[in-house]
Amino acid sequence: MERDAATHASMASAAILSSVLEQHTIKAIHQVDQITRFVKYEFEKTPGQFNLASTVEKGVVHAERHPRAGLVDR
């Protein structure tokens, strides 16, 4: 009986954690999509003049939320 209760509790906990991870992942993907679209728009609007570091300094793109955002021009 205790084993069944523990198994049920573990499964319920795993389901909750799985749902939270799913929601977090969806939100993260959405945020990455937003910043990618923004950077693309700004870069295409003024090719060669867009400065991602300046955009972060102005607070338009929050570095603490997107610490690995970068722009590679090749």
C-alpha cells in the first residue's frame, strides 16, 4: 500500500515537473524567436550599423535574459 502511494506521488510530481519544463521551454523558444526577429529587422533596416551591444546598454534587449545573444556578420 505504501509503495503504491509513493509510486502515485512520484508520478504526480513527475507530471507537474514535466508540465513546468514544457511551459518554460515554450516561453524560452518564444523569447528567442522575438529577439531573433528584432535583431533581423534592425540589422536589415540599417545594414552594417546595427550595434547589439548598444541595444543591450539601452535596455531594449535584456542581457540577463539573453546572455548569449550575439551577432555574427560573415
